Amino acid sequence: MTENPYYYTLIMACATVGFIILSSLLLGGLARLIAKLFGLTKVKQDNTFAGYFFAAPWIVGFLIFVVAPMLASLYWSFTNYRIPNAPEWLWFQNYTRLILEDKEFRSSLVNTLFLTVIGLPLQISFALFLAVLLNQKTRGERVFRMSFYLPVILGFNAAVLLCWRLMLNAGNGIINQIIRALSNGFLPFSYLNRAIIFIVELVNAFFLGINNQNFILLNKVWEAGFPAANRVPMWVQTPLWSKMSVIILMVWGCGSMMLIFLAGLNNIPKELHEAAEVDGAGSWMRFWKISLPLLTPYIFYNTVVGMIAALQIFEPIYVLYRDNATLAPTAYSMVYYLWRATFRFNEIGYGSAISWVVLVLILIVTIIQFRLQKRWVQYELY
Amino acid sequence: MMTRNDRFFRGIYYATLIMLAAPFVLPFLWMVSTAFKSPSQIFADPPQWIPNPVTLDNFTQAWGLLDFPLLFRNSFIVTGLSVFGTLLTSPLVGYAFATLPGRGKTFWFNLMLATIMIPSAITLIPLFVLFSKLGWVDTYLPLVLPSFFANAVYVFLFRQFFRTIPMDLFESAELDGCNPWQAYWRIALPLARPAVSAVAVFAFIGAWNDFLGPLVYLNTADKYTVSLGLSLFQGVYYTQLEYLMPMSLAALLPVLALFIFSQHYFVEGVLTTRFEG
């Protein structure tokens, strides 16, 4: 019976359900006992039992799948654990190596911050723009909403990301073909394209300069001056563009943020807009004075969630640069570096230390955001 | 009546939308186009949108290279059990956080929200060590069983949904002699059908597309899921695009069909969720 993997899985799934029910009863009973010790009434005791009985599946899962692994990883981060050797206690050596010595980690940190500082605002503003555009309640809204949301559902698939890689190919990729055609046919677009290229290359050269601790490349880009008419972005080809390709993928996946903004726009009372219209406010004015302030809680939510996701970005970099040894260091994220340390070099201790640095960083950033929210998030209008 | 001006702006509006939507669907169109191309056309310069001639050889050849019926069956088993496990517990926990009074509920709820912040990378390695100590590597258990312990994101979604249901309903049910379990099973859960559908779709897509999980835990080829099996076409130095693209397309079809038929549910599911707390 247990030879067939399907039956084995089914039997173990049933056993798991039994285990969950048993532990839920135990936890509920424990909660009831504690309630009794505190001298609560019979009804309150029963309610406590029901509450903990119902919440137990998550609490038990939390202990097994979150608390225990985190404790293990915290312990390993202080050791030189490396499969198959046994861990040896190192005190803070992993952390000092990580923060003070490891240049590769430092550049992965700078890269991640670049993706967060440049990619996330682009992602959020694009999502907001799409949501406002879709909120006009016209025919075909559903089809467009679906196409903007499609990447969220199907996007993180190796084949789709490989398609991106082919399309972004600098020489004969379809994206650059389109850009070339548009630049040749329409002069203002050509200037726009070249201006964007210039800005992107300056910014990227600056960040690369931080990594290399010299700004020769930045000087070169500056001296080369405004790009020539036939220039196109060098997407997955040069260090100046490697991170931009990742940002393109981030913006491409902005559908879930868009959906949240749509929900926010839906929740704005119609009367507000009608009253403002009676008072003679144009649509631009109404957006700035009504929609945007009332959307700030949603912008806040998207910023918090988006920043947590951006600081952990992994898949796009993995697919675009996994086999590109020369370009990969210019686009590494922290989690990619972590993956490489643990699964390529089996350095579990060092990898655990990286994951704790990532976690602490996320924690700090999130706490700062919650502190700052009072300054700009408006839960009520005036 | 539409004035001429209105029609002009409407035209601009739709043109903008189409221009913006194009990049979002472009990779999928490119994938479809690649699936029907002969190997020599895939890297043609300049790139061709319409394959000429349209060929089905890729499908037939790729089908012969791997045991696709088995891969699809494995994927359906893993996905089905994950969805079942998710739906068994996530609504229950969401209900507990939404309705039941009691001390510590807010504490546990905030703790749960905080866990969403934890990078999955941090727990990946210890969990792998745990599962290998249990002897569960190369079984479906590490992929299926965690979903039975309620996923924080889905719990949050259910909790938000249950909070929109008036509390009086549950209180009167309890006065009529329902115990909390009956109130949940007979009243709350049937009312939550839109949220259940939304989460079912999310869980299905998540489990079906999961690549990292099967990659880490499954070793023998006859246990592979579709998403992992397809990576066999992807070598270290060379990727067999002419096989990868058509079969990836086939693997995406169940998800795509589900998405199109149910988008109403989960778009509503997200749209009705309030984020203020």
C-alpha cells in the first residue's frame, strides 16, 4: 500500500488531519484551563475554548513551520554549519564577515536597495495610473483588467520569464525592434528614448560606482554625452542595464497592486465627487483633492507589502542571470546571494546569517514606515 | 448623445489602454508564437511573429520525450490535496480571528500578520533539514501537508470577509442553540462562498505553478510535477526552447482556463477586502 506514492500521501494527509484535531482539542483545553485559573465565568471559558480550538491549526503550524525553523536558523547563523560537517560555534564571525568583509554581499545589498528605491516607486505609480484609467467604468474594462492582472498569475513561470529574456535581447529582441521602429518613425519618441537612456545609464553608473568604489564609468557615460540617434537600451547585455531589466519585470507584475488601488477607488463615496463637481472642480482637481488623499491607506499598504517583496526579490534575477557569470554580480539581490551561498556552496551557517540580516532589514524598514504613516496617510478626508 | 469631442477623447482613452495592455500580454503571445515555430525560426533575425509554416511537430516530439500524462497526474494530485488542506483550515482560523471574543486574539492576529513579513528563504533550509530527518524527502508530503496548517494570507482574507457579516447573525444562532462549530459550518461557511472560491483559485494557481518546492524535495523523475518536469528541457548551457515553449503552454492552460472562468470571483474577493484593519 505505502509503495504507491498517492496512497501514501493520502494516508499521511488523513493522519495530519487527525493530528490537527487532537492538538486543537489540547490547545483549546489548555486555554480553558487557564481561563478557569483566572476565574472567568463558564460562558467565557467556553468561548475561550472555541476560539483557541478554531485558531489552533494556524498556531500549531506557526510553531512547527515558523518558530522552530527560525530558531534553528538563528542557531546555525552563529556556526560554520556546512553540509555534511557538524556545526561549530563561531560567535559573531559570520556576521562580521558579512557586514565588514564580504564585498559581494555589499554589492548585493546595494543592488537590492536600487531595485527597492527605483523599482518600487515606478511599480506603485504605474499601478495607480492603470487603476485610475480602468476606473472610468467603460466597456471592455474587464478585458483590460484581466490582461493587466495576467502576469501576476502566469508570470512567475520559467518559460514566460525565458520569453522575456529572448524579447529583451539587445540586438534582435522584439522590444528593441519596436523601440527602433518607433524612434525612426516619430522624432519626439526618439528624443524621449535617448533622454531615458541617458538618465538610466547615469543613475546605474552611479550605483555601480558605489559598488566598485570608483566613478570612472560614471565619468565615461557623462563624457559620452547625449546618446546618438541609433541608440537602444542594452537590456540584458551590459552592467548599466542589467538591473533595469529586473525593474521592467517588477513593473510588469504590478497587477495585484493595481487591483488593490481599484478596490480603494471603489470605496470612495460617489457623493464626494458629485459634490465637488457641483462646486466646479475639474477632474484633475478632484483627483488631487479627493481620490489621492483617500487612496493614501492603499498606497501605504502597497508600499509596505511591495517593499517587503522587493527586499526579497529572487525569481526574475534567477531566470535572467543564473547562467550569466559576468553580468550576474551587477544584478544580484540579497536573497539571490543567500540562495547561492546555501544551495551552490552548501554554506548553511553563512546563508542563515544572510537570511537574518535580510529579516532585520525588512523589520527596520517596516517599523519606520509604520512610524511615518501618521505624517501622510489620511484615513478620513479633512 | 455623444458629441464629437467625447468620441475623440474616447478614442484616445482606448488607444492608451491598448498601448499599455500590449506589453502585459506580449510575452504570452510570444510564447504561443514560439510554440508553433520550427527550431530555426525561433532565433530568426528579424524576429517573426507569425510562424511560417505553422508546425505541430514540437508538441508531438516533446510529448514523446517525457511521460506527460504522469506529470500532469502528479501535479493534479499535489495541487488538489493542497487546495483541500487550505480550504479545510484557513476559513476556520479566519472565522476564529473575526468573530470569537477572547483575550489574546488580537495578539495572535498581529503575530500572524507579522509572519507574512518573514522571508521564505529563512525557513527553507531548516524545513528541508526537518523533512529529511523525517524521511519525507522525495515524497509529496512536504509539498502538501503544510497547507493543512492554514496559510496566513488566506486567513487574513477570510477574516476580512467574515467581518463584513453582521455579528447578530451568529449571536442569534447561538441563542437558538447552535454551538460555535455549527454556527461556523452551517451559517458562516455557506455565506463565505465567494471568499472560498477566491482562495481555492489562489491556492490552485500557487500549488500548480510552484517550482521551488518540487525542485527542492522531489528527486525521482516519475514523481515530478509538470512545472519541475519542464525544467528537464532547460540544460545548464542550452535550453531546448522548441520543446519547452509548447509544453509550458500546455501546462499553463489549466491555470489560464481557471483564471478566465473565475476571475469574477477573486477580483471581487480582492475588491471587497478592506485594508484599513
